[in-house]
Amino acid sequence: MINAVEIKNLSKSYNNGFKLGEISLNIPKGLIIGLIGENGAGKTTLIKSILNIIKIDTGNIKIFDKDYINYENIIKEDIGVVLDNMFFPELLTLSDIDKIMGDIFKNWDSKLYFDFLNKFNLPIKRTIKNLSKGMRKKLEIATALAHHPKLLILDEPTSGLDPITRSEVLDIFQNFVQDEEHTILFSTHITSDLEHIADYIIFIDQGKLVLNENKDTIVDNYGILKCDIDDFNKVSREDYLVYKKNKYSYDFLINNKSKIKKKYRDFVIDNISLEELMILMIKGDK
Amino acid sequence: MLGLIKKDFLLIKGNLKLVSIIFIVLIFISFEESSNFIFIPAFISIILFFSTFSYDEYNKWDAYAITFPNGKENIVKSKYLSTLLLVLFTVLITMIIWIIISIINNNLDIEYILLTSFGCFASVIFLQSIMYPLIFKFGIEKSRIVIFVGIFILIAIIGLISRNIGSIPIEVVSLFNNYWMIIVPLIIIITFSVSYYLSKKIYMKKEF
């Protein structure tokens, strides 16, 4: 097994006109995969499809090499999730969660759960309702990790966390994938988080897969070529993907940095951050 | 599934105080007039249990619980089992209190107490069987009005039957009198099973 998740020709339409897909992609085992895109691009729809929370219209999904419907219960023993605003009813306390989950997951590890609560400074006796937004996220992460999952599916796990906690949490994720059997699918629009820890980037825009690339490849090959307004015509069409007009200059998105650097010696060619890449691909003109 | 049942009981645990107070009040009222109040605890317990659906809905628990092994099937199963346990427990406690009071008052009629308690259990489970497929289909918020209409209709039917008891053909009455011990449990078992089957079917198709 090389891939933790394999998706083939997935599509899902909603009555409101939104359509996801068709999407085919693999999520390689042992890595952190970042899922990026605008709000409403289809990130959560993709995650819900993988977890069979919604029914897909076409396509098939394999998790750990097994069909995700036929082997759903076996597969789900090994998946931990943090979903956006979906969790235990908030009248329950943190120790209630331990009592409940112990009967749900075969591998639930109470000690590990309480270790995480300690580490995150979360009060055991308090109800979920009385936690701050950041504490609540930390609780969700602790709960997702405490049954020793092989695959973590995280929808916006770092939103609402302060910078210090965020780096703590990212460290935990990185430790998690030290084990080569472990995989993380991590959706976020805080792209700087992924800059640090992601190995792969999946980029979805308006329900379509627009980029599925190794992060190092993105860093090495993608870039921005900057030129003055007057020099627009000096850049030939086959050398860039999209461009964006600024007040006094043009930004061209390129995906072949070393070659372009040789060809356009007079222009500035910058490295690109995931955020810039995302904005250019969404807002740029062809 | 045990985990999900635990979850529902932990959720209503906070209301136990209220329920205990109702029990105590009931005991005092029962000294005066016993049987009329015997339905109250069971009805309160089921209405209390309906609140677990509200809590679930508010925090989108269902979508989260579907990510557990056997999630979808167990969510439906656990709701039915928890309700059954809760109603059974409430009716038994009420019955025990009633028996104790009757002994103190020196007017113990054990057959009457058993029959009334069973009737109480049966009508609450009947109500629940009608409600749950609706709740699973439309969600608790939309089903709330239906719940009140349902309780009202149930009371109306009971009232109508008892008022017109004379106009029911004597054959039907005697048939019922002779075989109610089979007829009533059969009706309850059938409605409960059909209701569970429907709810499961509805829930399996549902998306969150």
C-alpha cells in the first residue's frame, strides 16, 4: 500500500448548483497533505465525501486499499477527525468524552487522551460549552488522536488558535507522521501552516482540482515573474500560466523557474508562497 | 453503541434534579389522588429525552458520530434503546412509589397498579414510535410542533374512546377484554419495529 486514500472520478452536485469534481487523486501514505482553496471551493465537501457523511454521485474511494463503503467500519477504526463545527453536544464534560469514546473505538487510549488534556492545559471537569474557542479546538485534536488512528482528517484544525498553540499543534502533527504508516489530510486557508509542515499540496477551486503537487516541486519550480506595464508583450504566452495586473506592474505565474530565469535575464523572478500561488491562480487572467 | 447510549444518558443527567423534584411532588399528590398522576413521569422523561435530539442538532453531532465505526446504524439503534430503557426505568420507579404509597394508605390494589403502569408504558412507547421517524426525517426543531399535535391527538383519542365506550359494539369490547393482553403488546411491538425500520431507512439516506 503506497496510498492512504485513492479517489477516482469523484463527483458530487448540490441543489444550489455547486458541483465538486470530477476529481481523481491519491493521498500518499506517511505524509502531510495540505488541502487548500477559497471558502466554498469544495474542501469540506471533499472531506465529507471521503468520510461518507455525504453520498457521492459518481466515482469510488479506497482508504487503506479497501473500498470505503464495503469496509467502512474497519476503516473508521483507524481514522481520527477534526471537523469544522461538528463535535460532541456541548453540555458534556471532557471526562464524559473519555467514558463515551472508550466504548466506541477499540483502540481508545484513556491515558493518552488525559495526557493530551494535561499538555494542552484543558480542565477535565469543565463542560465543552465553557471552553474558549482555542481550547475547544485543542480538545477536538486530542479526541481525534486518542484512539491511535492511522489517518487524520482535519478540516481547519488551526483556525482560532493563537500562534503559540498553533505551533504546538503543528509539532504534534509532525510527530504523528514520524510513523510511516501515519497520514494527515489537512484542510486550511491559513496557508502559512502548510508552508511549514505539508509534503503535498492539493488545491481546489470552484469544485475543480487545479493543483496536486509535491510542495518541494512547487517551491523549486513555481515563481512570480515581475515586469513593468510597458514590458507586458515581452513575455511570451507559453512561458506563464496566468498573470495579474497591478497598479504599475504585471505578475506572471510561472512553473518552470530555472528555465525562465535563463530566458528572461532582465526581469525579476521571485519565489512564491502558497498564499500568492492561491491568489494568482484564483484571481489571475489567462 | 453502548458509547452512544451513555452519551444520551450523560446529556440528560443534568436534568435529573428536575425529575427527582417531580417525583417527590408526585408522591405528595398521590396521597390524595393516586392514579391520575401516574402518567406524568413517563411523559416527562420522554419529552426530556427529546431534548437530546436538540443538543445533537445544535452541535452537529450526527455528522461527527458518522465518522465512528458503525456510526450511522448505531445512532438510530442507540436512540431507540435509550428511550426504551429510560421509559422502562421511569415507569418502574413510579410503580414502586405508587405501591409503597398504597401500602401506607392501606388501599393496595396490585392488579390495578400493574395494569395502569403497563398502559402508561405502552402509550409512551407508542408515541415515541410515531415520533422518531419524523424526527429522523425532519430534525427535532421542525418536529416539535408535530410532537405537541401528536400528544394532543393521543389524549383526544383516549378521551374519545372512554367517552363513547357505550357505543362500541359489545363484541369488539368483549374481544378486547378477553385478548387485550395479547393485542396491546402486539400493537406496541409492531409499531416499535416498523418505526425502527423506517427511521433506519430514512437515516441511511440522510446527508449532513
